[in-house]
Amino acid sequence: MMSSAPSDRDFANTAWSRPGKLYLQPGELYVGAGYPLIQTLLGSCVAVCASHSVSGHLAICHLVLPGGQGKVAADYRFANHSLPVLYRAVTQLAPAQHWQWRLFGGASISGERDYFAVGQQNLAAVAAFASKHQIRFCHSDTGGQQGRIIQLRQDGSFSLQYCGPSI
């Protein structure tokens, strides 16, 4: 769903939000400067984040699965749909190397019962895309067996909190 203010380049499939804060849900993507704080909760899902501290723009996608054939072109649950859209949106604003890129998530929240290794598959999809587009992550916190709450701020800072039991 496109924003009513296209100049904001807001690609959010609008999540639960309140003034000043956006709660990004699984399968959603946001690029814009309309929220000073964006928060998301991750397990095996992965968040690819970019911030441009000079302009105050933030970009984040909360991908659920590495690939798929969504029913619509803008099905941001899948890395093969969301990552190209995120990349195109941020590079329209500034070259990719002017952004601070971060990567979070990809946990194995089911412990030894994680037969499908969804978190690892998600991380592999992101790594392949990042390599192809020469994206370098200035920070990453991935894998493990705990979920994460991520908060991304317009000034480029972020906070990370682990949640759920350590398996």
C-alpha cells in the first residue's frame, strides 16, 4: 500500500502505529522519514535496516521467508520480493554506500526441532542479495536461539533487546 504522501517514499503496508512510532509487522516494508522510531519483533524472520542520518530517512523490511511466489507483486514476506524494492527505494534517495545497513534476526527459535532452518535460509537469501549489490552491514546480530526486539531511530542509532527463553 502506497502512502498518500508519495514524496515521503513510504512503502509501508501500514502497521500498527501511533504518532512518532511505527510497529512493523512480519511481511511489511517501510521507507521514509515520517517516523522517528520504528520497532519490530523478530524470531526466525530477518530485518534488513538502512538509515541515512543526514536526511533522517529509515528503511526496513521484515522478511519472513527467503523466497516465494506471492499473490501480488508487493508481497514483502519474501526476500526475493522485499529486498529489491527496499534497495531501489533507498538508492533513489542516496547511493547505497551513503546508508548505514544493519541486519538482525534469523534465530532458530525451535532449537533442535528447527528442521527447516528458516532463520538460516533467510540469512542466506540476504547474504546473496547483499553480495550481489555490494551492501556492507555496519552491524549485524543474527542467529542464536532467541528472538529480538529491534528499534531503529532517525538519527541512525538503534537498540536491540533479546526476548523469549534461551533454548
